[in-house]
Amino acid sequence: MTSSNSKGKGPNVLGALMDFLILVLLIGGAGFGGYYWGTTQRLAPVQMVPAGTPGAISADKTQVSPPTSNFKPEGTGTKAGPSATSISVTGDTKTAASTTTTPATSTATTPTPTSSSDTKSGQTEAAKKKGPNKYWVVSSGTDYTGYNITVKVNGTPVDAFFGPGKTMNVTHLVKAGENDITFEAKNMGAKYNRHKGDEKAELILQLVSGPVVQEEFDKSAVLATYKRNASETEDFSDTEHFVKE
């Protein structure tokens, strides 16, 4: 009895191992075949998506650009994005759908230009609302007329003026009521006169009053005017009076 049982166990164990090996091979082959078939044959259906969806594939199998925002701010137009084509695949049949966006008309408000005269007028009105008036002396006219003019306000020297383009604030020297302004013109000789004998070549000094010290002003703001021309050769000293109200 013992000898018969030992001989029967050998074939049974070997048969079980062979069955198990066959089962493993079947399972592995089925898994590998399914993976290969699914990845190469594209069994998963391709869904149709809106144009511009990230990762979508167009009809020519190129990736569609990121979508353009459809947000429309109030009062403005929205710039149309590019046309795009997406596909839907069911089984072996491919259907192409083209989506086109119609460009919207942009609306813009053109700002109304403001003229320089309006700006200057606004600045003048604003200046009038400021504090008490300022007083200043400004030179204009021709350069190198041969004269150097020293200005004094109520006997106090302010500065010397040789040519045009100089502005000097004298507000601190002006007192309430009557005031004097003196112009002492000294001839510097032919070395400093490039317009000898020309009466039209003038060095002009003006005393001006206004809310703001500036080079541009109205004629009505001028309190005193003093001139010397290149045809003159003498020294002069002249005094004018003005009133601060």
C-alpha cells in the first residue's frame, strides 16, 4: 500500500504545476494583449470639445492654442480669437467640426483735446485765487546793447541786468503804499555793444505785479518800463514811482 501511494503523488504535483504555469501565461498574455491593443488602436472614443480647449487635437493633428477669454468688459469690444477645428471619433469614423468666432466691433471714446489757451486760462484763474500779489523785474529785448542796468527798489540794490531773459523777485522790498524803483544805466563801451548806432536794439526792463512770478504776463500787469538802446553812449539814472494797494 505504501509503495503504490508514493508513485501516485509524483504525476499529480507535476500536473498541478503545469496547470498553474499555463494559467499565469494566459493571464499575462491577456493583460499584455489588452494593453497593446488599447494603446495602439485608440479604442477610447475621442469626444468633441469647444475650440480652444487645452490639449484638444485639431483636424491636422496639431495642438490647439490656449483659449481666448470671452470676457467682455462693459463698454468695450472683445477681440475675436482665431478659428479652430476639433474632431470627434466614433469607432473608425472621424467627423470634423469647424468653429469660427465673428470679430466684434471695438468701441472707444476719443478724448476731447484741450487747447493751450484753455489751459493757460485755467492756470491764470487758479493763480488769482492765491495770496497777495508778487512783484518782480524781468529783462527782455536785445543782447549786447552796451548797457549794464542796476535796479534799486526803495533805495536797496536788487541786481544788475546786462541782457534779456533774466527775472528777479523784489516782493520783499515792496512796502504798502508808495514805492520807488530806480534804474541806473551804465554804458560799458563799444566792447559790449554789438549793435552800435542801432536804435531798435533795446534792452528793456519791466516791473511786473501778479499772483505768481513768471516770464509770461499781461501788459496790464506792468507797473513800470525802462529802456536803453545801442545808439546811446551816456550813463543814466532814472526813478519811477508805483503804489502797492
